[in-house]
Amino acid sequence: MRQFSLNKLTFLVTCFRFVYGRPSSYLGKRITNSSDILNSYDYVIVGGGLSGLVVANRLSEDAGTTVLVIEAGPFDENEPWITIPLLSSGNIPSLGSGPRGSKYDWNLTGISQPELGNRSVKTPAGKVIGGGTVLNGEVFNRGSKNDYDRWEELGNPGWDFDSFFPYMTKAENFTPPSAEIAVWDIEYNPQYHGEKGHVHSSYPRFIWPSSENFLESMRELEIPYIKDSMGGDAAGAFWFLQSLNPDDESRSTSQGFLVPRSNLHVLTGNIATKILFDAGVATGVEFSEGEGLERNSVSVSKEVILSAGALHTPQILQLSGIGDAGFLSSLGIDVVEDLPGVGENYQDHLLLFTGQAVRVNVAVSSANFTNATWSNEMLELYETSREGPFTTVGGNFFAFLPLSTFSNATTFISEASAQEPAQFLLSNTDPSIISGYSAQHALLTKELSSNSAANLEFILGDTSIIPGLQKPFSRGRVSINSTSPFAGPVINPRYLSNPLDISSLVAGFKFARTIRNSSALQDIDVVETYPGTAVVQTDDQIEEFIREGVDTLHHHGGTASMLPRELGGVVDSSLRVYGVKGLRVVDASIVPMLPAAHFQATIYGVAEKVCLFIWYKRRFN
Ligand SMILES: Cc1cc2nc3c(=O)[nH]c(=O)nc-3n(C[C@H](O)[C@H](O)[C@H](O)COP(=O)(O)OP(=O)(O)OC[C@H]3O[C@@H](n4cnc5c(N)ncnc54)[C@H](O)[C@@H]3O)c2cc1C
Ligand SMILES: *[C@@H]1O[C@H](CO)[C@@H](O)[C@H](O)[C@H]1NC(C)=O
Ligand SMILES: *[C@@H]1O[C@H](CO)[C@@H](O)[C@H](O)[C@H]1NC(C)=O
Ligand SMILES: *[C@@H]1O[C@H](CO)[C@@H](O)[C@H](O)[C@H]1NC(C)=O
Ligand SMILES: *[C@@H]1O[C@H](CO)[C@@H](O)[C@H](O)[C@H]1NC(C)=O
Ligand SMILES: *[C@@H]1O[C@H](CO)[C@@H](O)[C@H](O)[C@H]1NC(C)=O
Ligand SMILES: *[C@@H]1O[C@H](CO)[C@@H](O)[C@H](O)[C@H]1NC(C)=O
Ligand SMILES: *[C@@H]1O[C@H](CO)[C@@H](O)[C@H](O)[C@H]1NC(C)=O
Ligand SMILES: *[C@@H]1O[C@H](CO)[C@@H](O)[C@H](O)[C@H]1NC(C)=O
């Protein structure tokens, strides 16, 4: 298993020695005492995470519009384990888990999973201004054109790639590769990037020596090399960007959207407990500092924007009376709108860790972090000049591969075509959700033969190759189990409930061995250490290893899907909640099918795009 001998304390002590130039707090109206807010705002945004802050920024551009953000967590304090990429990404476990499991994490865990030998999987989620962008691994990439075109095909006009793309770039502030890494010929296309947004995207000032071997191994395996994967052609191998501020090589979060404005108020440390309705119109939000404490409320004159993330948004909807009527009634909740799709269609990407050692001919690898002397030298280098491996998140290079690259797609297609989709959903699933899943199932099946959309990613690093499932056929559910807003949501991810997902990962596991076996990696004597070629050989053994090993890739989505209502949708293509007025959902919940990419760059685009609808309404309605 993973063995880490490093003295963590040495690092943390070293880290706390310095503080540097990241703006430490929001300079606008920052409120910790709820008695200091106005009685009413034009817009109240629930959740100051990735999406909530983007929307807050755009809505408050108009000085005459008042906006309140209600966030459960606090502002962070620029702790080194948040700002320093390598420490904070949690990707080198020997250096600690960064903000995950800290006071900025909701510490949620899913329920026991039968397909995972009854294991429960932890699902970290940011409880802090910036939400997931304060906890995440800083990978900043986008899916292929087809990943977004599917959204439109499911009945959402305006969400095909070409229409959506400008909003993804709008959020971005891109910086080309620096002189230090220019020797690597990292190429980019300026048309694929924005430069005026508030989340930085840049390449770290360090390339791991083994990246050259990975690059070469991809050539050997005839995998296309993509010069810039950010423009809709993302099936192949590429250097990946980080959400990284190039001025000081620190984490860039959605906090960058929080520009100081007197009409933008931010209330921290308060949990939204309920959206208030009057005759089907959202009129306010109820909130509280915690269980057993006073409940307060604020009125809203235009809209409530729900941006609590894919794990909490369905919880708040259900607590507010929006969800499956029968289910809500069974809990004694008054039904505002019967919307069975709330909490359904949950999807996540899954990763499978496989370990390796690099044994010769490489100056340094991430395995050297077990040498505390070296690690401290590298941290010192980061402190003094913002260079070296601490600017990275542990690797530089990915491969996002179509099924046909690593397996026989024909076999998958016949298996998928033979499936009756309803059989892979929970038995008490509403017919509209079955219809929605069937439509998605058809698209997923069609895509199995595509050469331009990825089925698995391969995260390529010195000490691991990690296949990651990108196109899950499995669907789970997030719901409440209590009328208390302080009880966590019940997360049932139903990982691997469709066996096609296992089949993809089995093929991916084998392909990781093929990559390792390339002569470019054999040149540096890469050897599998976990699980080990002697230990896991047959397909049955691989499958067992997968069930014991898979973990979340942290890309939860779908729980308030943007889909036609008859397909189990919760929001329309302007992200308005069906059946009520004055309420939108703007966060990862609305994504009807996950793109083959880490999630943040896409969600930034979703949040930017919704602002267009809101502006339109304000002007013309
Ligand atoms: C550990 C981790 C690693 C990740 N790594 C990557 C990565 O490397 N690359 C990538 O692209 N993506 C990554 N992601 C995913 C990405 O960060 C998320 O998809 C993204 O943050 C989702 O944005 P959101 O707006 O939907 O929700 P969030 O950013 O989670 O924001 C939701 C906010 O709502 C608040 N909230 C919730 N309930 C309430 C309530 N009742 N009242 C008030 N406030 C509430 C939360 O505290 C939070 O601040 C990672 C995520 C995690 C957790
Ligand atoms: C919040 O403000 C009110 C009114 O000014 C005051 O009575 C109360 O003590 C304050 N609460 C805290 C926790 O400071
Ligand atoms: C999460 O768990 C950690 C460790 O137990 C704890 O320190 C932290 O306060 C918890 N986070 C929250 C938001 O409660
Ligand atoms: C998982 O739990 C179920 C129900 O409790 C039980 O029947 C089953 O044997 C368990 N499976 C494993 C692998 O422990
Ligand atoms: C890094 O590890 C390799 C392999 O163990 C070793 O040869 C090399 O000397 C190490 N470098 C440092 C700086 O520790
Ligand atoms: C550990 O790192 C130091 C500093 O780079 C180096 O001098 C030393 O040889 C390394 N030790 C080992 C065992 O590689
Ligand atoms: C893929 O599998 C099918 C049968 O499932 C077989 O006919 C075909 O030859 C295989 N293709 C390759 C390239 O192995
Ligand atoms: C749901 O609530 C019931 C009753 O309180 C409890 O028995 C059950 O364990 C809960 N389930 C989950 C998954 O929390
Ligand atoms: C690894 O490469 C060798 C030599 O090219 C080959 O014989 C062997 O089958 C390969 N193994 C795998 C798992 O690809």
C-alpha cells in the first residue's frame, strides 16, 4: 500500500515561517454578524463557493443592484497548506492532505457501497469562501467539444460547445508558459483562452524530469499529442494548466471574483436552512449560525440563486419543499413543487490509484520527498524565488483517451446496447428520471465508438499512474434523511452500479501497465509497486482490486440537472427551477452529464453563462 515516511512536522513548521503577497481578505462589505445585513436585497446567493462568487461579481457590477452572499464557512487565512500548490493539492500524500479534512471541509462521507465491498467513500467539500476552489487539486482543463454538445442534444438550447465556450474563457485569466519552461515547447493557442477573467490559469515553473519520458511513451503508443487542449479537442496527451497565480505561484480561487463593492455583502459563518416561498415565488432565505441557534431571514426582491454545490443544493431544495412530493410528505415537509429530479442523476468521476517506483536515471522524482533535507531545500526555493517542485501539484502531464485507444470498443458497444437502462437505477425511481437516464445512456453508448471524446483519463506521475473514469454509466442519489438542515445530506453515489464502469476501469488498469512497459518508461526503470504484477494478474483479480481501490475524483454533479422536465430535469436551460419563480440553481448540480475533464473550468463557465440570462431578464422583463 502507500508508504510514507516523511516527517510532516518539519514541513509545516517551515511553511509557517512566511506569509506572502496574496490578498488576504475581501475589502468590501464583509459581515460576520447577521444583524448587520440589510432587510432585503435584490439577489441573495446561497453558497460563496466557486459559482456563487462568480455570480456575485457579475450581478454587483451594476452599482444599483444589491447582492448578498450567505456562506456557511469562513474566509480562509492564507494558510500555506492552502496556497502552496504542492502542499495544498493533497496530491503527494507524504506532504499531508492540505485543506482536505480541515476546518474548511464539510467532512461528508457517502453511505456504504455494495459494489465496493460495502466501503464508504469520503467526499471532501469546501466549507469556506471559495468552496471547492480552496480545497481542489488546481487542475484546470476542459472537455472535448462533444462533451458539451451532448448537453444541448438532451434538450438544452444554447449549451452546445460553440455557444458555451466563450463563457468558459470569460472566467479565465491565462498566462502563457514562462521562460523557465519554454524549453519544453509547451504550445498554446491564444484563441482558446481568456485573459480578463478572475481565475488564473498558468503552467507551474517546474517540469518534473520524468515528464519527458511520459511524453515519449505517448509517442510510442501512437497517442495524439495535443498542443493546447483547452479549445474543444481534448482527446490525447497534453501538458495541463493549473489554477495558479503566476505572480507568486500560489493557488488561484474563485475569491478573485470577490471585488470590493459597497453593494456586495458577504455573510460568513451562516448556514442557509430554507428558501422561503410565497405562492410559488421565492421571497427570501432563512439561515442560522448553527443547530439550536436563532433562525434569521432576509428578503429578496428579484431572485434567490442557489449555489451550494452538488452535495448541498439538493438538500436545501428538499428542505424548502422542492422535490419528490411523496418523499417530502413522508418527512412531513410541505410541498412547494413536486420535482422528482431533485437529488437524482448524481454522477462522479472515479480514480484508481496504481503505484510505481522510478529506479534509475532521473535526477529527481516526486519519490524524493521522502528525503526531508531535499524537501526542505525545495520548499526554501519556493519561499525565496517561487520556483521548483512546490509550484506543481505533483505532475505536469495527462492523457485523456477514447475507449478505442486502450480497449476493444466493439465489446463495450454490444454490452451497452443490450442493457435495459432502468435496471441500473434504484427501484423506486420516477419514470421521468428513467427517461432522462435512457437518453443519456444512448448518448454514452454512441460515444463508445468516438475517437474525439475521452472515456478514461490517465494521470501520469513519477509514483503513480491513475486511470480515472470520465464517462460513468452509473447514477446515484443525494437526499435528505432528516428535516434538520444541520444533518448532512445522505450521499449514495452508487459507484460501479453499472458494470460497464468496471469494464472501463479493468481496461484502464491494463493500459496503465502498457504505458509503464513502454521503452521510454523502461529507460528510467519504472516498476509497478502497487498492486504489483505478481499480485494482480487475472481479470477477476483486477476487478477485485478496483472494488477495493476506487476513490472519488471529486467531480460530483447532476443532482439538480438541467434537462427537460419530462426527462427528470430540475432546472431549464436558463437554470430556473421548474414550477416556481425567482429561483435559479447555479453550480455543479446542473450539469446533466459530466464532461471528460476535471470540473472547475467547466463550472466557472456555467456560472458566467447564467449571468447573461439574469442580465437579459433584468433589461427586458
Ligand atoms: C478535494 C477536491 C479536489 C478537487 N480537485 C479538482 C481539480 O484538481 N480540478 C478541478 O477542475 N476540479 C477539482 N475539484 C472540483 C471543483 O473544485 C468543484 O467541482 C467546484 O468547486 C464546484 O463548484 P460549486 O460552485 O458547484 O460548489 P462549491 O465550490 O463546493 O461551493 C459551494 C459552497 O456552498 C456552501 N454551502 C453549502 N451549503 C450551504 C448552506 N446550507 N448555507 C450556506 N452555504 C452553503 C459551501 O460551504 C461552499 O462554499 C475538486 C474538488 C474537491 C472537493
Ligand atoms: C451582533 O450585533 C448585535 C446588534 O448590534 C449585538 O447585539 C450582538 O451581540 C452581536 N453578536 C455578536 C456575536 O457579536
Ligand atoms: C472536519 O474534521 C476535522 C478533523 O476531525 C476537524 O478539525 C474540522 O473542524 C472538521 N470540519 C468541520 C467543518 O467541522
Ligand atoms: C455488504 O452488506 C450487505 C448488507 O449488510 C451484506 O449482505 C453483504 O454480505 C456485505 N458484503 C460484503 C462484501 O461484506
Ligand atoms: C532522488 O532519488 C533518487 C532515486 O532514489 C536518487 O538517486 C537521487 O540521489 C535522489 N536525489 C536527491 C536530491 O535526493
Ligand atoms: C537527500 O537530499 C540531500 C539534499 O539534496 C542530498 O544531499 C542527499 O544525498 C539526499 N539523500 C539521499 C539518501 O538521497
Ligand atoms: C473486438 O471484439 C470483437 C468481438 O467482440 C471481435 O470481433 C473483434 O475482432 C475485436 N477487435 C479487435 C481489434 O480485437
Ligand atoms: C436515516 O434516518 C433513519 C431514521 O433516523 C436512520 O435509521 C437511518 O440510519 C438514516 N440513514 C442514513 C443513511 O443516514
Ligand atoms: C511488455 O513489453 C514486453 C516486451 O516488449 C512484452 O513482451 C510484454 O508482453 C509487455 N507486457 C505488457 C503488460 O504490455
